[in-house]
Amino acid sequence: MKSQPGTFIVKIIEQQNDSWQGTVTYVEKNETQHFRSAMELLHLMDEVMQTKQKRI
């Protein structure tokens, strides 16, 4: 099973407590979400890719 790439635009607005805060936009659906840490950013991106793979 070959997965299709996803395109994300990450905007870092602030850095506090040794982590990033900002927004991430999933380009293919033009959906933007806020994140409060780098770990949350990775989780949001992983959720999108997992959902996308289930539809293929």
C-alpha cells in the first residue's frame, strides 16, 4: 500500500517552555489548527496522515 504525501504549512508564533506554539494548515483540505507544543504538532499531523491512509 503506497500512501500519498500530505502538505502542511507550519507557522511558529511563539516559543515558550522549550517548545513551539503556532498553527498548522493541512493544505489539501485548507484546514488550520492551533498547537501548543511540538509534540501536539506532530500528533495533529499524524492524525491527518492516519485518517488519509484509511481512506486509500
